[in-house]
Amino acid sequence: MRWRQLGLVVGMLACAGTSKQGPVPEVARTEAASAVLTVQAKDAGGQPLAGIPFRIRQAMADPPEVFWGTTDARGQAALTVPSGWYVFTAEASGYQTFVDPDVRLGREHPAAVTMTLRPAAPVSGRVVDGAGQPLRAVSLSWIPADTTAPRLDLVGNPDGTFRFEGMGPGPGVLLARRRGYSDERWVFDARPAELPLVMREQGTLRVTAFAPDGRPVSASEVKVKALDPVAKEGAWIDEKVKDARVYRGLEAGRYRVTFTHRVGEHAEWTVSSDVEVVAGQTRELALRFDNVPARAPLRGRVVGAGGQPLADVWLRASSGDAKKDAFASWNSGKTDADGRFTLEHLTRGPVRVESPSWDAKVEIGPDAEGVSVDRSSDYFVEGRVLGPEGKPLSRFMVNGKDYEDPEGRFRYTLEGPWPDWLDFAAKGLASTRRWVEPEAERTVLPDVTLGAGRTVRVRLVRKDGQPALSKGRVVVLPAPGRESTFAWLQSFLIVEADGRFVLEDVAREPVFLEAETEADGTALHPLGTDEEEVTVPLAPAASLVGTVSDEAGRPLPGTRLMADCEVYPDQLPVTDAEGRYRIRVVPGRECFLSVYSSGGPSGWPSPPLRVFWPQRFSSGRPGETVRVDLRPRTGPASVQVLFPERDEWHRVLLVPGDVPMPPTMDAMRALMRSAVEPDPGPAEQRPERKDADWNHRSWHEPRFSHLPLGRYTVFVLEGPMAIALRYPVNLTAPGVHRFETKRPEEGGVHLVR
């Protein structure tokens, strides 16, 4: 799968949805089954508790069905309910509410819930501001450390008082929120006797920015970043007041404020300062460029490998780091016909010189006034593109780039000195591809001739000879074992009502047509050199069946799966109430089955995170049924990857063992099929953490949990440039192993197509 096609898959998954609360289709439809739930209630001393009412609600249905019960004189009860995933709740006067979000039953998997009810008591309190005045309508949440107890939420009274009912004896976290005041978080080692709370008003920051000449800048570019955020960062109000920027609604705490000012056509200076915002107060901050030492213009020359000057090369020079230093600057420009450049408006200090089109960086000292940059010029390929009669083509494409030249000539710049494929195409002709291995900056290809294509009319028929009527797609493949020169791409087609469709500009060489239809079967059919009309018989798809269960073998309903050889996928397969699934797959393949989302109810407490290894399987013969059962991996260790900066193109993968760097993009794609993706949710329960915060953390700090001890390899990929970094990891002890990665562009390996 090419990186651009990966976006289509991700988009399809986004459309499929990942909500834990929506209705879940049962892909593996079976007859209704029921299972038995047994319940035992006891107090903290182990004595049975009679007359305890409880309920279980379906966790994966919307709306959920609810079943009720009550314990008998022995503290026991039994319910027969439909198979599935349930949330169990028991509430009794004088006791802390008991919750188990992970009750799963199957026809062959009865479940038992043993609940220990701990004595509870009401806890009262009052919320005031810094002046001792009561605060009304404060939102309060008590989140117990006990993962069998629910969070308690309430809104305070007009006089600032509040009362929590049913608070258990153990430790917990108390959260308080009110508009205009800083979010507060208190940690308690045990249930408090009372809760007198003081909330701090939010602070205000007034920023005045001044240009290097001392004049105030009204439309200043100012950024404010919380260094220790408590609430959602950026929730404050930003407004302009005369020559200042005023930020209202800031949480009390530390902030880094940065002012960026343009000092030239392509040059900017930044000044930064850390400031402490105090609750209920306005902090004044002036950002100036006073006493910033400017260096003399930086002059230099860029030359190629042979010493020849390189013209029109864009360079960027920078000094300082706006995230850490008080002052920073940058400027950019390009070289003239002699390869010379002059970069002004830089502050004194070490300077980094780099170019967007090359990877190397040059660092020069604070006193240097000139620099010579030895840079190999771009690696490029030159040649001619001819038509079937040997005449130059005036219009054609190379790797999707349009060319117009009466002599059919092209010059294509490579990403670097690495081997690569070049695809050549022209309207009405069969495309072709050439493998290029540059040995110097300039590589000349022999003439590339595009042959006359052909139109192939294809008819798909079922096993009984009737036309295929369901949606379908066709892929043109090179013949096995034959090194093809035609440039093929996957073609997604909608088959017409009579099972016919047309392929245009097909190369006149032996190829294979691979067909998949939504309901009529699949085929891999040879197409001869001169064939222009063909009937392709479809064979029945194979079936992949199995169950997804937890460590104890209990079913996991609502689990979304991905099989990389599924027939015409248009939605994610989902396990039914018994944890079963059925997926139609293309026969005769080596495939991988992966868990995309294990589902489960949301809220607190949450079910434990379960993660899975991708499972390799052979899809068998047409019509055959293959079985693969999935169980979550278990292990005491985790790997967490930290990024200095990360963007949407970065991808992190983990594979077991000490795996060498794949040499090509195809080899990396093959490795990616068996690789482990980062955890889809938090490995540790943090009830006060918002989902949005976790999503942000999981993206910037990908984590792989439940790993057995041993050796692993982490790969960090940068998609569009096909660059990879490799990190071997040896897990010798339980716990979380953390390491920080570089950006793949900095020292990564360029993978060959």
C-alpha cells in the first residue's frame, strides 16, 4: 500500500466510526443465545449481604436493555440474560455504589460478579473564592481510586454548599470547575470528613510588544503557551486593547509568551519570556528587543561536488530557539548565478544554515561572517520519451509530472542518490516504468518507448455462468515471475449490471486480471498479449471465522477487525454478542488479521485496555472456511515513544525481535503488515483525564503496552519522503521503557521504491 492509498484506508475507518456508544452491527449473525450471571454480595468483613438491588445494562447497544435483580438471604442471585457485554451496578443505602464495566457473558461462558460493598457516608462542604465569599453553581466531581466505584458528580448550591452522598472510605481525586475561576484538583489519601474548598479566580495577562526600534506594535504576532496546563490549553480569551494584547481567563500558573516580528522581506526576530500568572490579578508583560546584538550580514557560496556554483538554491539561516531562548532569528534567500548569497537581519550567536531541498545542515560559530557550503547538486534523470512509431511524444508524464517538449525530452529530479522507479505515461498509450540507479548527479536513460495500448472488454460471471451483478473492482497485475515494465496502478471500478466493464490502455504483454466482487466471488485470470475480450469466471470467496476473547476466554463483543485480504471491504467487521466474526476473504493468500478497536463502554470506571498481536493466516481455497481466534497479548512491560515534534505524516510501529532496517519501501510495507500499532487508549486509568487530552497524548506519545520481556524494534516513519528511523529495544524488566526519537528527516534512512 502506497502512502497516498493509506489515507484512503484511514478515511474509510474514520467513516466507519470508533464510538464506543453507538449501535454495533453483528456481522457474524447467529441464533439468539443466553447465558447465566451469578452474583455474590458481601460486606468489607466478608459477610453476605441480603436484599442488595443491582442492575446490568448492555454496554454495546443503543438504547441498552436493562435487567434487574436482588440478592437473597445468602447474598446471592442469578440472572439468565442474552449473551453480550454488560455494565453491572449495585446501589444500596449506607454503602458505596459498586460498578463493574467488564461483565461479559457467552453461551459457553457464564459470568460471576463478586462485589464487596464498602460503607459509605455523606461528605459536605462549601466553596468560596479568595475573599471568602461563597461561589454558586460550582461543578464538582469525586473520582475514587477504587476502580469498582463510580465517580460522583454534582453542582453546588447558591450559597456555595454541597453534599456528596455515598462516598466510600478510600482515597480519591476531587475536581472543581466554575467559569471565571481556575480549574482545581485536590488529591486525598482517604475520604475527607468535610470539604472546605477555595477556588482561585482566573488571571489576566496584558502583553505589550515593541519593534526593535522601540515603537509599539499593535497588530503583533504573540503566542501564549501554558507550561503546566490544568484546563484545556487555549481556552482563554484573546483581545486587542489599544497597543496591547490582553488574555483573559488564564489559569494560575506559568506561561511562555513569544512575540515574532518581521524585520525584512524573508526575515523574522522573536523575543520570548516566561511569566507567572497569579489568580485574580492582571500581569503586565512588555516584550522588547532591547540590547539584542545583530550580527554582520552572513555571506557565502554554495558549490556542487565538482566545485561549480549552484544557482537558485534556497537557503534558510537561523539562530536561537524560540521555544527555549530569549531571542531567536531567521532569514532565507537564494543563491545568485555565481552560487553566492547574503543573509541579513540575524542575531549574534551560532547559526544553522540549511536548505528545504537537502538534508545536511551547516553550523557556524557566532563570529563567522562567511561560509562556503559544499553541496552535491540535485540528482536528476534525463532522456526522451517516444511513441509506438519511434517518434518523440510532445506531451507525456513522468511520475505524474506533466512535460511538454517537441523533442520528447524530460529532466526529472530525484529525491536523492537512491534507486527509484520512474513511471511514464501518455494519453492513449500503455504506461511503462523504468528502474533508475543513479551513479552520478546526472543520469541519462535510454529512450523510453510507450507502446500502443489496447482496450480490453471484460465480463465477470459467477460459478453458475450467470453475470456478476454486485459491485466489484479489478487490478491489473504483472504475470507471476515476470519482471514487467508496464506501470500499473490499482483500478477501482463499478461493474455494470450485466457484469461487464472496460479497461483502457492495457499493455500488450501477458498480465493477470485480479477481480473481487462484493457478493459473487473472486478471480485471478491470465490475459494474453493480444486478447481484447475476455470472460472471467469467479470462484467463491473463502471465509475467515473465529472468536475474539479476553485472557480468560470470555467473549469480546463489538470488536472491530481488519483483514488485509478481505473481499471488497466497505465497513469494519464487528464481533457479535458471543465474540464471533465471519469475514469474506480472497482465497490463496497469506494474510494478517488485526484488531482495530476492542470497543467497550466509555466513562469511569472503564474496562481494562486490551491489545492484540496481528495474526498471520492462510486464506485457503475458494469456498473454504479458515479459523483464527484472537486473544490479547499479556506482558509486564511497555514502550513509550516521545517526539520533540510530530506531524500527521509520522507513524510509529513495533515488531518483535531485533529486526534490521528494510532496504525498500516494498519491504517496509511487508513488515508493516505484521507490525503492532500504538495502543488505541490509555494503559493506565486516569479518570480525571479528558478524552481529548488522551487523544492528544496518544498521538504525540505513542505507547505499546502489555509486552512480554524480550527484544523489539521500533520504526518511526515519515510518509511522503519514505524515510525511516530504527530503534532496537531490549525489555529486561517490567515497567515503561521511554525514549525520545529524532525527526525521521534527521539521520533517517531513505527507503527505495
